[in-house]
Amino acid sequence: MSTPRMAAWHDGTTAPYNVEVAHARWRKSSYSGGANDCVEIAALGDHAAVRDSKDIDRVPLLFSKAAMCALVGGVASGAIGEQRG
């Protein structure tokens, strides 16, 4: 069993570095094929934690919810992602 860790902060805002993720409720994408090769996300109040399902003992990344919404919105709209020419 892994030791509870704090999330690593990766947003330029003033959010705290000490958001506890030990009791986070992690969710995988419904597009995951069941293999452990996807990204998991957990809602933590005003923040969202992100981790790699292959390496759950690694400290997850922590983003503000606003940053996550901007990222997901950008990917969904095609503004962020692979450029096809």
C-alpha cells in the first residue's frame, strides 16, 4: 500500500502545495480500454489532481479547476491537440 502524499502543484495561481490526496476518489476515462494505461483524475475542492494509472505511487499533479476546465475545453474544441495538416 502506498504512503499518503501531497500533490505537486503545477499551476501559476496561489493555490496551496499541501492539498491532501490520500483519500481522493480517482476516476478513469470511460474511453480507457481496461488496461492500466490511462490518466486518472480526482476532484479536490477547488483543485483537480491528475495521475498516471501505471504509476499510482508517484506524486500526482495538482491543477486549479479553472486550469483543468480550460485544458479539457481546449482539447474538446480542437484548439489543443495534435495538429493535422
